[in-house]
Amino acid sequence: MIEEQKDVTLDEMVKRLVDEVGVRIRCSTMSVWLYRRGWAFKKDRTRAGARASRPPGSTPSLA
């Protein structure tokens, strides 16, 4: 999903999860799930869009 649309929001991810899979979760749950897998999203001040923040060469944890 993130690869398809680089500026996808948490709200959009949650809505798509409901539409495609029928699973309802809160944005905070999605945020925690992504964060624990090594994804953090920060605003890019020059473009005011969201981007994935992950150190080069890092791998997500399996926690």
C-alpha cells in the first residue's frame, strides 16, 4: 500500500483495510503496528507531505 501511494495517510490505510479486508482498527493501532515494524512517518517541511523515515539498510524488527 505504501509503495503504491507514497503519501498515504493513516486514515486512508485504515479505511482501505476496512474496505478490502473488513477489519476495523483505530489509526493509533495502525500507527503502533507500523512503528513496531520500523516505519515512522514524518512531514516533509518543503513539500508538507508524509514520507517514510527509515535508516538506509535497516530491517524492520520482528517484535
